[in-house]
Amino acid sequence: MRVAMVSEHASPLAVLGGVDAGGQNVHVAALASELGQAGIEVTVHTRREDPSVPPRVRFAPGVTVVQVDAGPPTPVPKDELLPYMRQFTAELEEQWLRRPPDVAHAHFWMSGMAALVAGRRSGIPVAQTFHALGVVKKRHQGAKDTSPARRVRIERELACNVDRIVATCSDEVFELVRLGADVADISVVPCGVDVERFTPDGPVEQRGRLAHRIVAVTRLVERKGLDTVIEALPLLPETELVVAGGPASAGLAEDDEACRLRALAERLGVADRVELRGRVDHDHVPALIRSADAVVCVPWYEPFGIVPLEAMACGVPVVASAVGGMVD
């Protein structure tokens, strides 16, 4: 069996922690790898962001990542990718006409748009995982939402036309039905966690002088709610907050969200207890999580939550906001 996974902005090859590199990258990489180990031939189509990367990269047994040329071969914020999706779709269609997959699994709305159009001539069935919905993002971010104006309309068309929707939590099902999807076409498949990597036993990062440690592993974007955690620190004596995510540590001084959070910590008198570590290698995340008294995940909204699962797999308590997948 041949499966084509389409993930236009979230490549399995990406370094995690950037503004647009997070849970979806982990999800696509892990799902592709597991399918490959099961003997399924998987091709992951993603937009080229680096001219030095070969057109085809062997990612794991049975899994190949294909770089699709669409727009400049440099990182582009995902909310600015829509103008390049026509080119992305055309290249996808050309590849599938030469060698059609048995099924396409699209991740995110722009990937779904491309997969649906590219697969039409070959009759390729399309499964869709949205990972986030524009209508929910707009509800929570309002004027700060930078999504293209056409996003909600396109997501509604996808919800009504793809062959199967793979939702990541029960909350998403209600939103999809409101968009017009037939509930009979939706399957809820919660995100998983690597229980061989994330275990209660294993290396533990050494802590500093304070008695307690809170850890947050997240992208540095406002909706992740890190300001809420910092605002709680004055009530938590002898407690440090370690935040893993964002650009490399050297680039934190130029990151808008990092600067905002540091300024808040200074204003509240807890700057000496807040460590913005920047990007942390995924292999080191289990040791960091095991060093925590609690892992905190308090976003405004969260389509699914992989970090809470990783923390629970390590046996570490989780404090989470009751939104999206974290309700499940």
C-alpha cells in the first residue's frame, strides 16, 4: 500500500520550537514512521524551505520526504503560504499522475486543498486532519488572527468534500459538524506519544538551587499562555519556570514574544526565576520533563496536546487549561 502524506508547512525534517514547527511536525513524523514500519510505503510531501536539501530524503524505513518547490526556498510563515499553493498543487498533481498513491492524508487546511485538487484527476481518496480550525482560531485571537481571509471558507469546503476526516479530539467533532461535515465521515483518532522515549525512568536534568521547578515545552507564541504561568510565580515561592521552545537561545533577544515575557517577569519581580531556554533538542526533552514538579500547558486553545501526553508518560503531573484536545 502507498500512502501520500501532505504537510505543506510542517516537515518531519524541521527543527522543533520555531513559530510554525511544533506538534504537527511531531505528529506527521511519528505517524509516517509507524506506517513505514508496518510495511506501508509512505511519501511525505512538504514545501521546500532549504535549497541545499535534496529533492527526496529517506526519513525512516519505508518513508521518503519529498521537497515540493513552491515559492521561495526559504522559511515563510504558514499564514503567508496561500499564494504559493497553486504551484504546490500543480507539482503534487504531476507526481501523482506519474505514480498515484492509494490514499492521500492531508495535514492542515492548505494541504487538504492541494490534495483534494491534485487527487481529483487520479481518483485518489483524501483523508484530512485539520490540526487546527480557522473558526476556532478567529474566535480566540480576534483581530490578532493572521490567517488568510479565505481560510474558514476553504475549511468548510474540505469538511464537506474529503472522503474521511481524522479529528484529534471530540471537541473538534462539534466544530466540524458546525462547518457542515457529516458526523458519519469523521473518525476521532487521538494523538499518541512515544512511550519508549518518554518513560518515568531515565536521565533527569539536574536542577538549580530552588526547591521546585515548573516546565513548559511550547512554541513561543502568545496563544500558548505563558504569561499566565509567569503571573502565577509571585504566588509560588522557591519555584523556577523553565520554558523550552522558540528560536535558538542566541536568537531569543530578537524574538518579540520572548522579549514580552521577559519584560513581564521583570515587572512582577520574578525574572531571576524564569528561564527562557530557547530551542531544545527533542532527544533532551524527556530528561527536562522528568526534572519538573509539574509540566504546565495553559494555551487559550489547543487542537490537541502532545506535550501533556509526553509529561504523563514520564509520570510527571500536568496542569492544563480545559481546551480542545486537553479536555479529552
